[in-house]
Amino acid sequence: MASMLHQIRHQSVTIPAPLPLDSGQRLPAVTIAYESYGTLAADRSNAVLICHALTGDQYVASDHPATGKPGWWARMVGPGKPIDTDRYFILCANVLGSCMGSSGPASPDAASGAPLGMHFPVITIGDMVRAQAMLLDHLGIDRLHAVVGGSMGGMQALAWTAHYPERLGSAIVIASAARHSAQNIAFHEVGRQAIMADPDWQDGQYYGSTRAPAKGLAVARMAAHITYLSEAGLTEKFGRRLQARDIKSFGFDADFQIESYLRHQGLAFTDRFDANAYLYITRAMDYFDLADAHDGRLAGAFVGAKDVRFTLVSFDTDWLYPTAESRRIVQALQSVGAAASFVELSAPFGHDSFLLDVPALDRLVAGALSAGR
Amino acid sequence: MALRPDLAIIAGAVPAGSRALDVGCGDGELMAALKGKGVDARGLEIDPANVTAAIARGQSVVQGDCNRDLADYPDDAFDYAILSQTLQTTERPDRVVDELLRIAPRAFVSFPNFAHWRIRLALLWGGRMPVTRLIPVAWYATPNIHHVTVSDFRDLLREKGIAVESAWYLSGDKPTSDAAASWRAEHAIFLISRR
């Protein structure tokens, strides 16, 4: 339940300075929840910022407080792992607009104390990154050794290179894109409509009530989850196999394993995510287009980033953010002379490959991180 | 590990402090040598396993195909472009040479010389496409789709008005003379530049 979700206490900082937003609105103060791993070097040169994806959170390598499951990138981050906590000080902040302790639609209105709901301003990937920069300022970290992210985390990493190139050594962008395509926006709109069509959504003011739009959020997650997997992966994992039965029911139960799996994924998601946060973050992704501010020329976004080392990785089975989107970024980087690395890795898991067991990705991330030292 | 002789020559000839693009950089062996002497070296490589290995070594390498993806680099992006043992595998070697000299004023190009005496003899007496140390794969499976000789390459440069700044000819790992290169050189390395 979303109401339980908001009972969790997170490590956070509230910065009393106003945050001007891309929409023209401003947040009078920003709360940023974050986790850190490793030790900041005396010269503060070893900070690595990890940016999380749409439904990720700051618990990158520690157990999730709501589900108790291991951190979402525990296989990548830890002592002796590719993002080595023995070498680097790793920081991961819950993005602006999310539901794990940072300012978002469940935050209280400054005047009334009631949850903002849809009165929370629409935010962008750029706003998320500006909030992260405020956190770094607060922690006294001028410069990041690297910023690393997959999917929406990669969008934030790219936004970092566009907005704060002088504060970065390198950027590692995995399974991501410099803009949301029509298809990306379309899938997000399906998810948002599922939430808003749920009568329990109550125009977003469900926080104080006994009802929350869990059904709508679950359907949104089901639709999105399909986009994270590959067709071949689904066929291999589920095929047309039936779930706990030998014959079709000729009804609308979850006859097929894939149906049962998606229903489970949808339902489990509602225990750890807030429907309004899902609306806001998907919107931020849809608005993302780094070339927008440069008359449609992506290279314009990277003019200041010549000294940032870029590493981009795509996966051959990822149809959500396909290789062509990474190539487009590489072309823009080459046209401004930035040091760019790019590889398309082969992995069967679709978009989710960046979270899963792909040994080549581990080697790449470790190599790209140590190259800048 | 010792560099391949042609790579050692190139590594020695690229001045420190310059910017170089290694086209077909493999797993980054030459780039590592170049970086060691202070060259800002970047790579283009078609094989993802090689690209992964090079990035894991901390190098800047883009996965791509030199038949198409050189077009993404702006004019004069580098001081040197390097194409070692790859020219004969490209779809249109003449166009690749043009691209090399568009993105850099100077380029190193090395290739196995198809007019080496052993190949000539194999063709003359055997009547078959030769399989040698430098051309180790049978005709039907070889990636070398445009075999080229030292004389052919000199002709191409002349036609295009491209200058030869230096040339090195190797028989095994020993140098051989300019005059005898056509039949004695197993492979050739040219440093070429726009006129």
C-alpha cells in the first residue's frame, strides 16, 4: 500500500534553497533522500554518482526497506565489484518526484501540510539533475569522478554532461537515449491512463483516504514490464506454457504463465511505488530531449563536454532504447570531438539487461571507471 | 608483449602529444603503446568482443564499421588516422583512403603485399590462391576481399594526388629496400598526406 510506503524513514537532507524548474515553477525547498557507500577520499576526488531508473531508488546496494530485497544493482556495486566501494565513494539519490524520501507528489504542502498530490509541479530530467547538484554542493563535492546510469539513469548522466560538464570526469550511459521516442511516450501514456482511469486515484488526492489506485498502477507496471523484456526472452521463459493447470480454463483466469507472471509483477510493484510518482517520473522522461535546447542539434548539448570521457553501452535485444539511439549520441559526441566509447553488447534480456548478469558489462564499467584515474 | 612489427613502426612514428584514430584497432594493442608515449589515441573497431576488451583496458573505442562509420568523424578531427592490415578487407579501399585523409591530414596505411615473391611463385607454379603467414585463410573464407600490391597502392596514391611522406617495407620483421619492395616486402606501411 502506498500509505505504508510513506511511513518508511530514509536518510535525507532538506536544502532550504529554492529550486527553479524547467516548467518555470520553483520548489521553495528540496528534500533529497540518498544512500552512500565507501569513503570519500581526503581530496574528494573519488565520488561516483549513480543515477537510478524510473522505478529504481537510492538503495542501489542495500536491502530495499519496503521489500527486503537486495539493492537493484548489488551485483555491480560493492567491495571488489565493478563499481568498487573500496575505491570509490558512491552516492545514489532518490530522484526528484519519486516516492522514497525525496520531494515528490506525496510531499506536504508548505502552507497546509497536506500531501501535494497533483499540485506538485511537473518536473524534468534536468530538474532531477539540478537537485542532485544541490546535494553534491551540500556534501561539499565539487567534482564527480564519474556519473553512471542505466535507462532513465543514463538520461540523467547525459543531462549531467550537458548541464555540469566541468563537474565530471566521465559519464557511463547504459541502455539509454538522449530523447524519448514516440513509442516510448506511447507506452508511458498507456501506463498513466491506467492509473488515472482507476476510480481510487481520486484525481491524485488519495493519500489520506483508505483507497489507492493499486489496480491502475499494477496495470501500468504490467504494460511497462513487457517493454523491459525481449520477445525471445519471454518465449524462452514462458512460451505458451499454462500456469498450474493442464488445460485451458475457457475463462479469464491467468491461464498462461506469462499472465500470472505479469499480474504478480504488477501487484508486487504497488507495495513499493506510489502511483502519482509514476505519473510524474514518466512525464519527466517523455519531456526529455537533450537536443531541444539546441534547435534539434544533439551535438549542441555536448559542446561543453569535450573533456568528459563518455562510455555508452546498448544491448542488441533492447527495443525500448535501441542501439540506434546510442549511436545517435556517439555521432553527436564525435562531431564535437569528445572522447567517446560505445559498444552494443549481446544479451538475451532486452532492456533489463543492464540490471542482469552480463559479464561484459561488468568489465566495461570497471574499465571505464578506472580509465579516468 | 612485443608489438607486431608494423605496429611498432607506427607507434614509433606518431609524435607525442598528437591525436590519433586507430581504425580497426582490435583490442587496443597499438592504442596502448600510443597512449604510453602521450598520444591521445582513440579507436574504431567492428568486433564487439574486441571493443569490450579495449574499453575494459580504459581506452576510448567506438564499435563501428570503417566502410560506413568514418563518415561520423568531422574533418580534421585527428592529426593521424591509422589503418593497419585492414585496407584489403574494406569494401572500397579507395574511398576509405579518402576518408582517412579527410578526418586527419596524415594517415598510416599498412597492408600485406600480394606481389611478394612467395605469392608470385605460388600462383605461377601452383596455380592456386596462396595461403601464407600474412594471408592465412583460404580464398573462399578470407576477409581480404581486395588484395593489393605495393605497386597498386603507389598507383592509387598517384591517381589521387596523395603524397607519400614515408614508407617502410618489411620482410618478416626485417626492413627491405624501396626498390625491391614490390617483390621482397611481405607487408608495407605508408605514411601518406594530403598534398
